[in-house]
Amino acid sequence: MTNISELDLQNLRHLMGGFDTTHCKLQEYAKEATDTKVKQFFEKSAQSAMENKQQLMKFLQ
């Protein structure tokens, strides 16, 4: 693993936290949606946020 500076680590943590928050909010929006297309949009967006978080986590391995 390449050394990551403390600033880079803080930035990664901040970004991952943002994606995690976004994922949770979008899941809640999907649960509340009554329109099928809107529900699917929120579900797809929530999945994308989680995938982005997982991609960032790879930098910590």
C-alpha cells in the first residue's frame, strides 16, 4: 500500500461519510416514493452512492 498523507486520509473519510449519508437519504426517499420511476431513480442513485464509497475504501487497503 502506498503511504497516504493525513490530509488525504481526512479527505477520503469526509468523502466516504458524504456518500454514506447520501446512500441513507436516497434509500429513505425510495421507501417513501409512490411513483415507480421515481422509486427506481432513488434506488439506483442510492446504489451508486454505495459503490462510490466502496471504490474510495479501496484506497485504504
